[in-house]
Amino acid sequence: MTDVSIILGSKSDKEIAKKAIEILDRFNIKYEVNVASAHRAPARVVEIINNAHESGVQVFIAIAGLAAHLPGVVASHTIRPVIGVPVKAALDGMDALLSIAQMPAGIPVACVGIGRGENAGILAAQIIATGDKELEAKLAVHRKEMAEQVLQDSKTLF
């Protein structure tokens, strides 16, 4: 069973995907990664979504730049949560951000910040944790560790 399907609009998005993968690995969340363009290979996108449904995927992460239609296309083919990650490919990533954030009514896509693959991984984990108390506890520990790191950074600033 795979919990998260990560779909990249282009191979060039792999560094952002790695950030999400690091988080998913940290929390032992099973995932799959594919490259599929909403514009150049739309049938492949639909095939990946259908296969993900069969394998039990709970959340999709779609990473795309430029026109960034991939997250919306994924959302149009599933009722499972879709997290869009805009990529800074042109216009400082604002084009991708707006393409993801301005979805029409009825087809929502959650949107994290430009290039924030790690936040997509954490959000996917939080969604899955709504039905998994053990994962919820791990996320709480992660949050506490981040707070402790901030305090440590303050103490060692100068």
C-alpha cells in the first residue's frame, strides 16, 4: 500500500520532490514518485491517478512550475486531497503559485509556498495522521523538536 503519490510536472522538479521525500521518509510514510506533464502527457497523469487509487493512496502531491496545471488536473480526477507545490521556474514562481491557488469552486487544491516540498510532505503527513494516532504523535514530537531548535539557535546566535 502506498500512502502518497508524488507527481512531478518535469524531471527538473526533482530537488523540490526530494524535500517532500525526506519528510515522508522521516515519518515512514510510503510513497511513489512519477513524472507526468499535464500538457505533454495528460493520459499518463490519469493513468498514474487511477493506479494510485488502486494502491490505496491517501494524498497526492503535485509539483509544477510555469502554468502549473498539474495539481488542478490531478484534483479533477480524484476526490482525495491534492497538495500543489509551485516551482520557481519563471516570474519568481508567482505564475505557478496563482495557477495552483486560484482553482475554481468545487475542485480544491491545497497550496504550499513556492518550492516548499518539505511543507507538502508535512501537510501530507498531517492529513494521514487524522486517522493514525502513532503518526500524530510523531508529528507532535517533530513540532517540539523544531521549537527546541529555535531556542538553541537563539542561545548560540552570538
